[in-house]
Amino acid sequence: MTKTPLIEQIEAMPPAQREGAIAVLDHFTRPLQAREIERFLRTGGVPRARAVKLAGCLKHWGIIAMLGPEREDDHG
């Protein structure tokens, strides 16, 4: 397996700093829970009943992020 620059950088850190970096990466790369997926879908305009069904299916995909179309009212 080829090491990426990020992995090399983390491996070069002192142990305490490395543990902190790994904790942050774990937090931001954990799969979203069904309720989180549902909330994102609802925010994007998907009706509740459909969002619940979609979230139930999508939770098995291990999704770590969801991006939606930007709306003009999102930027004030």
C-alpha cells in the first residue's frame, strides 16, 4: 500500500499529537446516522415520508458527507 502525504505526516507526529489528529479524523469520517441523513434530505426539500425511506436505505452506504445545491437564501 502506498502511503499518502497525509499518512506520512501523521506518522511523523509525536504520539500525543498523532492521537489527537486520529481522533479528529475519526470524528469527521464516521458514517452519518439515519437521522442525520434524513435531516439533510429534509433541508434539501425532500418530503418527510420520502426522506425517512431514503435515509433507511442510505444509512447502509457508509456516507460520511452530504452536499446539496446551494440556494440564494443560504448566503444572506
